[in-house]
Amino acid sequence: MKVRVDVMLKTGVLDPQGEAVRHALGNLGFDGVEGVRQGKVIELELAAGTSEDTVKDMCEKLLANTVIENYTIEVL
């Protein structure tokens, strides 16, 4: 079973990496980019029958810092 976890900073949390990308895009001539938020994608290959609750526990304990990040889980 394959699972994708998307992790993004919560709204209102400063994103210096996203701001650096936005600035670099402007320097490359890409006008109109008003904001960039950068996150991470984690793909897990899990044993068949692994519950979504187990994946949630993984996110809560290691994969996401739930104080400043949100995550979504998608079974592929």
C-alpha cells in the first residue's frame, strides 16, 4: 500500500523558503507571483492493511511538526 503525506506550514507561519523562491522567481522575470508556500511530500510504502490511524500517528510523532504544520494523508 502506498500513502502520500503532504506537509505544509500553517497559515500565518512565516515561510522563509517560500519567500526566497518568490524572490528568485521575480529576479528571473516571472512577474505576478504574489506568494509562495513551500512544503514537503512524503511517500510511504506500507504493508497491506496498515490503518490510516497508524499513518496519522506517524505524522503526529515524526513526519509533521503539528505546532506549525498541517498535513494531509492520501492513499494511492
